[in-house]
Amino acid sequence: MAATLMDRLLEVAGQQRGYLVPADAEAVDVNPVELRKLAARGRLNRVAHGVYRFPTFPNRPGDELMEAVAWTGKRGVIAGATALAVRELCDVNPGRIEMAVPPTYRPRKKGGDLYWFLVERLGPGDVEIVDDIPVVIPAVAIAEAIDEHVDPALIDQAITTARRRGELTTKDEARLRQRVRNATVHGWRANTLEEPR
């Protein structure tokens, strides 16, 4: 028996907390226009420009992170201090959702006011799925947080936690601690996302 349009969309959405973007529809041979039609009939909720969600999926903590990733057309991944919080590596509480995006990414939609973009090239080994959400690995998240001038005490907590869990190698730990020392020498001001003066 052939899968219905809804079955194909649900299969994709089930791996993304119920969210869909037009590229997801195309990936399962569904015309993206169908997403708008399903939203008009109440079968999907339109949550942002080009982002839809099945209303039958239960809301879970962290859904706003998957929505942010979907808002970028799934080109962004959770990064920096937000990734540290998702991974519970330290007691950081970022005010915005930080995402790493490729250099070619250009946001063209309204609605991204709560997002902070870190433009960088990531390899396939730099991203893992954490609770259905693409998140940079601990070594990358900590390096990004250092570059963002997150409080050194929180960085130390993140390095220590990641090392204890086996998520950092000895070499990664040494490299990150050296990066903290270099940042401190160059005028790092804690608790800010501003550049040092």
C-alpha cells in the first residue's frame, strides 16, 4: 500500500518535533504548495514564514529551538551559548537563540529578531542531533562561547563538565583553555556579547 501525502509528511515531521519546511515536502515528493493548503484546512499550523507544524504533536521544552532551525530553512544549527545550555554544560542563560549558519546564508524573512547568527563553516562531524534538534558538538560550542565573550567562569564550567562526560579529548581541553587565556590577554570583558575595546 502506497503512503499517503500525510503519511510522508508525518514521517519527516516526526523526526523534527512536528515541524516542516518546503524542502521537507520536496524531499518526500510532495509539492510544497500542499503545506499552505494543509494549513488553510487546519491540518497544519503556520508558525512562521515557510515554517509549518502538525498541531497533533505535543509541545515540548525546546520546541522554540527547532522552530528557529526550521526558520533558517534548516540551514542553521543551534550553537554558542545556546548549545551550552541545551547540552547542560554550564549555567549559562542566553538571551537569544544562537545559530551557526553557512557563509552563503542570507535571512530574508521577518521574525528572526530573537536569533543571533554565527557565520561559520561546519563539517558533518561538528553537529549532532540532541533531542531531535541539530546542535554543534561541545568543543565547537565552547569555542564559539569563548569568541562571544561568555563569562570565563561559565566557560570553565562547560569545559570541566564536557571533559568529565568524555565529550572533550585532552587535546580539545588544552586547546580550549589556551583559547580562554588568549582571549583574556586580549581584553576579554565577561558577561557581554560586545567586542572588546
